[in-house]
Amino acid sequence: MYAEAWRKYCARDVLSPLETEIAAVVEKHPEYHEIIADDDVETPFLSEDGEINPFLHMGLHLALREQVSTDRPAGIASIQRNLQIKFGDEHATEHCMIEALAKTLWEAQRANGAPDEIKYLERLRRLS
């Protein structure tokens, strides 16, 4: 989906709402453009080698944007607005917030349970 959305965006084709969101996130990450244009989803990105999985990273951006647009968990939209004022840059704000999201998801996976929304929101509030 990332490659197709980016291809359509670059060709100025009509995008679905989801493709529009994906293209907006891809646009903010020029360091991933070559990987996305190559559309090689078989490439392993190994964290033990210090690599960041670009699709995971951009997926966290998309997840965060969805959370903010729906204010779920409740209060995240307000937290995002406050952090946006603090950082003054939407992308920098998202990067700080996705670190908290990633940590929360990692903990949930390790505990084989649902993410702790209260802990997640506390992490985000501490960024303010």
C-alpha cells in the first residue's frame, strides 16, 4: 500500500482517503522514498543491526494520526495540541508521541495483553 499510494501521489493520480494519509506520511520521510519506490517488502530490517523498519515507523505515524483524529484514547487530541505548541512542528511532535506509542505496544506484546491506555496517556502527558 505504501508503494502504491506513493506512486499515485507522485503521478498526481486520485488517492483514496487512506492513500492520502499514507502519502502525507511518506512525504515527510524522504529517507524512505527509495525503499518505498523499490517496493521490496522482502527486505529484512533488523533492530539488532541498528536498522529501523520504515514501514513500522510510518505505520506508527498513521496509527497516531488515527488516534488523534478520533480522540481515542480519550484526551490524546488535547495532548497532541499541547505538544504541537511546545514543539512547534507537527512531525517532531509525532516523533515524540510515537516513541510513547511504540513503548506501550511493545509492553503489551511482551505481556501478551492489551495496551495500557492510562500508562500511554501518562507517558504522553510527561512530554509536555
